[in-house]
Amino acid sequence: MVRRNILVLICSVTVFAQTRALPPLPAAQSIPKPANAGDGPYAPQAILPGGVVVPLYAPNSPYLKADKVKEPEQYNMSQAVPGRISSIVGIHNPSIEFHPVERSINNGSVMILVAGGGHNTLNVGGEAADFVPFFYNYGINTVILRNRLRRDGYQPFTDAVNDALQAVRVVRGYAKEWNLDAKKIGIIGFSAGAELSSSTAVQYEEFDKRSAGDPFEGISARPDFVGIVYPGPTPFARNRTAPPIPKDVPPAFLATPGSGDRVHAIWAMDYFSAMLTLGVPNIEMHVYGNGRHPGDPLPDGSRMSGGLTDRKGIPLGNWQFRLIDWMRDLGFLGKSGEETKAARDVADFVKNPPRPFGAGRPPAAAPAKPNQ
């Protein structure tokens, strides 16, 4: 009888606890939002706390559309994570957003992050903002690029590529103020963003000859290293006219799924093959046997994720650690101001370029006749 009364009491307390009204949850704080339209060019806002936002061009730059530059950006927010910007559209005043690391761990390297989105959106959540704390752990400063999009009336291979090249130039211009090593500036792109990073790697000479009428003129737009992750068509895609490869073309790291994302793997191999044929040093590529492009459907009904996500335990989800290995190998994680292995190898390549594969090869010897 006593035991029954105890059970009844426990049940009553449990029911009472479940029916009590809990205090309402407070609203999420510090939700980022675009600035309002004003009389001058739109002022891009930081998408992460502490970001230093710098427009890429002067207000009267010929690279900007005067009739569009005042229009505010539009944020597409995550439905599950309050305050997380999934993507941005309506970018008419392109910019960079700088995030430093502590002086005690700063190695001077900086990575410019170029998000994908098919030139229709700029997926700054998974393919830019998430990388800021990741690279921070390795003493690498970060810059988020907000480049213009085809959906807003811009051309990816001209306007957006110009934005990426100008981003390198602006970062190098502020290297001293931001405690960066001006010889350790990298750019990494994802999908459509990798189209831009791969173009930046080979088009800086032409860009540096142009006049943009801004204070960054005369500063080199050459990146010191390049990341190309599950890319769209690079400048060496088979339906494009390949540009000349500069003598001091930077080293590149490439990563992509393989047969599950065949078209992007082929575009990655187009770039890799062009560099390998010429003998460019420190070109590294990882093609993973299992994996698909971000957003593609999976057999269980979900979709493949991108950026830094684990991807349900498959090796593709660890590509970022291979990138860190490559950067360490080339000296980009060493002390700021120290000459890198990458820089030495580029200088040697410029001075003593190897003969391109297949060029000037002697004709094959005639097969020996069998003994009679």
C-alpha cells in the first residue's frame, strides 16, 4: 500500500511538472541585417562580429554600375539557426570583410574566401563564414569576398573575376595595417567561387595592366597560393579558350568528389592537367571516390552538404585537413616574413622552367626486328 502511494505521488509530481508553464524563450540576439539605402553607394555590413568591411572600388569606379550601386543587399537567413546568413544576393557594391587572428598565433597568412552558389546566390554561410574560426585555429587570417552575381546582371568571367582580383589587390594594400605577410595571400573558391579563384590564378597580369582609377593601382593582384574546391568550369575547361599561363603562376590545391560528381571532377582535372603539363611546382589534387556536389540528392533522400561539413563520415569531409597539410608543406604556416618554400620554388621555376610534357620529344625508335 505504501509503495502504491509513493508511485501515485511520483506520477502526480511528474504530471504537475509537465503542465507548469515555462518562461518564454528570449529572442535571438545580434541578428545581422543589411543597411538601408542611402544617398551614396550602399554600405556593406559585416556578416560576422568584428568584421572590417572594405568596398573594393571607389564610388566613381568604372567597374561599378552607377544606377545600381545604391541598392541594398538582400540576406537569405537560415530557417534553423537564428542569425546565420545562408546566402546573399543583390550585391552591387562588392566588398571584402577582414577577420584577424591573435598576434600570438598570427603567421601572416591570409585566405580570401569565395563562396559558390551557381552565380545565382553567394552561399556565404557554409562556404565562407564557417571557415573564419577554422582557419583561426591555424593562425591564418581570413577575408570574406562579396562578389557580384550573374542573377543581378553581371558577367561571372569579367565582373566577378575582376572582384576577386581586386580583392587580392586590396588585401595586399592593407597588409601592413592588418599585420599580414604580403607574400602569403591566398584565395580559395568553392564551385562557382572556384571558377573565380582559378581565374585569379592566371589572369592577374592582364588585370594589373588596366587602370581602375583607384588608390590600389600599381599593387599586384597575384595571389601567392590558390584553392580550387569542386569547381565550375575553370579557364582550361574544354569549351573555353585557355589563357596563357604566367611564368610565376602560383601553386594550387584542388579537391573534388570523383565519379559521384563527374563534371566538377573533370573541370578540376582540366586545371590540374594544364599546370602539370607545364611543370608548375606544388600543384596538388585530391579526387575522392565517394561524394557528390553540395545540394545534390543522396539515396536516403537528403542532400550532400558542402564546405567544412562532415558529409556523414566519408573521406571527402576531411579535405580541409589536406589543405592545411599542403599549406604547412609550402611554408605558409611558418613565421610571418620568412621566405616560403612556395616562393623559392616559383622563383626557380621562372628561372629554370622545365620543358613542357610532350614538347620536343624525339620520335619513338622503330621496333627491333625479331631474330630470324
